Amino acid sequence: MIPAQVRTLVPSKLVMAPVFASLVAEVLAWAVLWAWHPSPAWYANGPLLTAVHLITVGTLSLAMLGMGWQLVPVATGVRPKKGWNMAGSIINVMGIAGAAVFTFGLLGTQPGLLSMIGSTFVVLALLARSVMVLREIFPAEGRGMIRMWIILAELSLWAGLAYGLMLLTNRLGTPIVGLVPFHSIAIHASLLLIGWVGGWIVAMASILVPMFLVSPEPKPEMLGPAALFWFVGMALGMPWVWLIGALLFSIAMSLSLLRRVRKSVGADLQMALMGIFGLLGVAALLLSGVSGVLAIMASLVIFSLPVLHGIGLRIIPFLFWAYAFADNVQNAPLPEQVSAPSLSRLSAYGAMAAGILLLVGYGFDSIWTWRAGVLLGNISSISYLGAIMVTAFRTWQAHNRLLSLPGTEAS
């Protein structure tokens, strides 16, 4: 019997093209950050803006773009509507090309035509993807609270992109009436990092972590109020309200994990869980009144990136396995048997250590602590990429061995 996750597979290139591009963007971001000295004067700093957007637009957005093509069918439990794969391929090209042109255009002291062209492609790609996601999520049945998180996350995306375009227009020399740049940057970052990325991470984690640990999904009775406090607190700029939402989700996930059947938790899911509970660290920083830059960095390095890495290190090997053995599941090796646990552990623990060092280095203006964090971050990213490549190679080897066995050639 083929699992439901396999029956709803989309073509591998639809997922892997943006995911691979996101990994390249992440390695490039660490290289740019190595040369940057932590400084409060960051808004007009081209290299830092480039690094931040390599992570946000390049890494986070493209990773979610790629994995989202597969996660939406998993969330709804049915195959996507006609045109999903074709439209997804076009959106991937627009998103990857736009992200590359946009971030390259930020390298100068002032963004120019390249930034505007690139951002236009990125915005169009993300909005088109959002329409497709909502078209699948609205009429679906079941998982009502998880689908609500996805819908609210997509609405946050629309608002965040609008603020981003206003900020870019303002920097290009066309003032926007009533736009206060630093305040608007905080709103822009909050909508995209906490609203869109954070909302999707909660939805993904609520499905995937219980799926792989064989535990019940978080209770809808807790996910609903968590979403209310999460998105209202974000929209109103009230960290203590958002903190209640983060706490409710953390409690709901903890109660789910206490009932898990699979007791061992691999490095990939450890990383995802550390990121999930890193939410509380982000909330503590916001409540302590630290600078907005530090809070944004924290949301990236101790929440968003660890969760996406952890989920990626679990779901991408599973997808390799599913693509290779969907027609011969009974004779296939287990996904764990073709994974790269040592590289996964190095990526997981390196990422968390890097996040802490980066926050300390920025907070105390220590260039060497900063660079130690950047170095560990780069090692973590390269290990992440290596784990995926090793898994792909081992899956290919196992697939070829299976084809060579008598009686399996037809499969």
C-alpha cells in the first residue's frame, strides 16, 4: 500500500529547483556577512542589506516556495488542481531569477534598476504562488485550524510585500507620504518573518513533526487561540500578545510530542524543535526592548532557519526516497538508511551555535565573535547541502541495486 504522502507527490524538479537555489543563496549570505562589521548604521549598508535579503528572499522564500509545492497537497490530502505543476514551474523560474537580480542590485550604496526589476519578479512570483495556495486551501476539508494558519500567513505575505515595495520606492528617491522608513522596516520584517514565514512554519511543524514522530497533531482547540494571539499581536505591534500565541503553540506541540510513538528524535527534528522553542527566545528579546535589528536577527537565526533546516533535512530525504521507490515501496530501504546523519547533526548543532554567537557578536560589537558565528553558520549550511547531496546519491545507488535484483526490473 502506498502512503498518502506518496500518492500526492508532485514532480521532483518542482520542489528541488528552488530548494537548491535557496541553499546557494544561504552560503552566499554567510560569505557577505563575513566581511561586514556589526554596526548600528545598517539601513544604508549595501552588503548587509544584500546578506539579509539573500537569507529572507533567497533562502527562506525560495525554500518555502519549493517545499510548499509538496506541502500543500500533504496538508489537503488530495492531488492539486490541474495546472499546479505547470504554473509552479513558471513561478519557480520567476522567483529564482528575481531573487538573484534583486539581491545583486542591493550590493551598491543605493538600489537601482536591477533591484526594482528583480523585486517585481519576486513579488509577482510570490503573489501568483499565494493565489494558487489559497485556491487549494480554502475548499479543502479537515485540518481547519492548520489551514487557518496558512491563510493568515498568506495574508501577511501580501501586506509584507506591499510594505517592501513602498520601502524600495522610497529608497529609489520617490518619497511615500506618511512612510517612516525605520518604523516601516519593522512592520515589513514582522509581517514577512513572523506572519508569513512564522505562520507557515507553525503549519508545517504541526503536520510534519507529528507525522515523522508518529504522534497526534496539536489540538485545534489550542491552535485556534494561538493563531488569534499570534497574528493580532503581530499586526498591532504588541510583543506580549504575540508571546501568548507563541506560548500556546509551544504548549500544544509539547503535548503532542508527549504522546509520540517514536521515542528517538534525530538531529533533523531536534533542530526543528529547537527552532520552534527558540520562539520563546525571540519573544523574550522583544519584551526586553532590544533593538529591532537584534530581534529580526534572532527571528532568523534561532527560529526560522533552524526550523526550515530541520524540516528540510527530514522531508527532502523522504521525497528522494518517495520519488525513487513509489512503485516498489515493499522492497525499498527505509529513508533513514539512505540519509547522512553525521552531516545532519553537524548542520543542526552548528546552526544553533552560530545563531547564539551572531547575537552575542552583534549585541556586544565583537567582530571575532561575529565571525565565529558566521563561520559556524557557513559550516552548517555546507553540511546541510552535503547531507542532501549524499542522501540523493545513496538513494540513487539503492534504486539501481533494487533494479538489478531478479523480478524487480519492471518496477
